[in-house]
Amino acid sequence: QGNSKMGLDHINLRHFEYTVVQDVSKFSGEIGAKQLKNMIQNSLYDQSSIITRQGTSIVVETNVG
């Protein structure tokens, strides 16, 4: 359970290339906060995105290239 800020914090702490977390997908250093927000927003409307529920979370999977 959380909000959009918590979601962005999660991505920032785990999924940017400078983090030390291993065995997770990572965004390259070319992706900034504004680009990330746009990608998230666009994925919600992308017909190829897979949206599932895992416990209390909603998971949106999309291919961003």
C-alpha cells in the first residue's frame, strides 16, 4: 500500500543503474525523473501493457525498449 511518491522512491532506490541492488531490472543513466514519470503514465494506456494484482499491489508490466 502506498502512493505515487512511494512508487517513485522504490524505483529510484532499486531500479536506476547507480543502485547497488542486484538481480532487478535497471533503467540506464539516460533516463531522468521526468522521462520516468512519462513512461509510467504512458504504460497505463499502452494496450500491450500487462496489468495484474499481486496482493494489495497493482503491477503494470510494459516494454519500454
